[in-house]
Amino acid sequence: MSHHLDTPLARELGQLFIDDLYVFAGERSTVFVMDVNSNITEPNVLRGFHPKARYEFKVHFEGAEFETLTYRVSFGVVGSDGRQAMRLDALSGDDARDDSAVGERLFEGRTGEIVSGPGVRLWAGRIRDSFYIDLSLLGMVNTAVRKGTALDLSKWRPADAKNSFAGTSVESIVLEVSHQHPRLRPGAPVGVWGATKLATDTGGWRQVNRAGHPMMWPIFWPDDTHFTYSANTRHPSQDFHEDGKKIGDLIAAAVAASGTSDDPSGYGQNVARDLFPDVLSYVVGTPASYSFAVRNGRTLADNAPEAMLSLVVGTAVPSGLKPAVSKQYRSTKFPYVVSV
């Protein structure tokens, strides 16, 4: 019998939508974090991770076009105690981009518990969301980008900013890989993106959603609530060819209207090339920071929205919020998040 998991209705599940991706230095390690299933728009979201999905961290090395390391996390059904079985597999080389490849099973465990193996630790569960932004500011920038108009901040009072995500929660997957890994050694330049994939009726896998840079979907595809835009399903290597000119033109129009560049078209195309492929760059072992000046990984504290909003309109956009607004939702010890 068909389970219809790859239908548009199934894709609406927040369990398959990546809210945020983080990459930063841990305890002599590299930490990968993927958040899904925010309850900001739906307080009573279906809890847990999708039992027929895969959650994958994709790693490119030395600026390579394709990933050669994938960490695949999958889950069982939610039990009566609210917990799920979880499994971690590692795939390398060509297998890293092959949905039919099995890879190496590193270990199995349960959500809500720290599970570890040689050089690897994993935790998954519901957490307080440390992401912060006043969504009214995002709306102002969206209007400028969508309509190609000047950014109007005349009614924006940074001192009055409120964190729209205060008190919200997400499902989070936290993976920590030791610097002893043969390839994730200090100094190695990597590119990281995340993907959710859903089992199809024919026995294969369909990529439903993906994420690299923060705020891409809210800024450029804010209406894609059904995961229908092609960027969801394609590989990052196709990004600039498919969307580079479109995104560059959107940015150029907003910058031209705002008068923040003498060469709006050039600025727009430069930003598009900076954002595509949509992969988060990081040098292993270095301090991570996602800011207007530096984009090297991303920490749970980074004011990524301020950086992205400023980038797409070519001028400083003060968010009015500081990392301290969600400090209580972060930890300095693994798994670095605060569970609900």
C-alpha cells in the first residue's frame, strides 16, 4: 500500500523544514547543528522528527563542487514516552551523494540522550530556539527586495525591537566530530549544507528541503510554504546557474532604489556569487562568526539576520537585538543547546 509520504501534503510538515543550520568549533571538534519544525507559526506542531525521513549534513572539502562526506541521521516512530530511536551513518567519497548508498553505521541511540562513538557525539530533541529577530524588520526588507524599492526604516526603532522567537522551540540535531577525523582536521576549509529527504512510494528518496546560508528562504522565497520552489530539490552546484541572475537583479533593484551603490547591478551580482552555491563556508578549528564583515561558519549566538538583511540592501540594517537576548538558550557544553 502506498504511504503517500512524498505528496505535497506531507511536505507541509514542519518536521521537514530546516529552520537553521550552524557550524562552529566545539571541544577540539567541529559541531554541526540542524534545527527543524519551529512552532512559531503553529504552537501545536507535531512533535519529534519524521520517522520516514533522513536528515543529512553535507560536507565539501577544499572548495569542491560536490560533497564527499555526509552524516545521515534517521529516526524511528515516536514512542509513548515521546522519545524516538535514532541512527547515525557516515558516507564518504561518491557514496556521500548517493541516496542508495548504505554507508557506515556509527551508532544507534534515542532522542534526548547523548550518544557517542569513536570521535563522534550526537544528541537530538526539542529545544528552546536561540534564533532571534524582530519579524517586523524582516517584513520591511522583504518589501524592498520583492518590489525593488528603497528600504524604508523611518518607522523602525531598534531600541523597541522584540524577539519574535522568544519562547519558541524547535527540534534540533547536534552532531560533534572530533578534530581527529581524517579530513575534518584544523585548518581544513569546508562547505556545509543540510538536507531533509523523504521516502518515496517507489522506494527512493526525495530531497524536500535544504539549507546553507541563514535567511535565504525568508528573504528570497518567503511564499514557498509548500516547498514547491526548485531550489528545495536541487544540488547547490546548480544554484548560480539557476538563480544567480534573478537574485542578483532583485538585490540590484533594491540597492538602486536606496542609492546605496554606484553600481547596483555589479553589487547584486557580487552578492549572488557570494551567496551561491548556498553552502556555509567554514575553516575547521577556527572561531566561527556569521557577520556582515566575516562569514565563517555560524554560531548559535550570531546575529545572522542583521548580517543578511544588511547584505541584500547594501547598507547597515540595525536589528536592535543582541546575542544576550537568547543567552539562556545556549550552553558552552555539549550539546550546546537547552532542551525543553
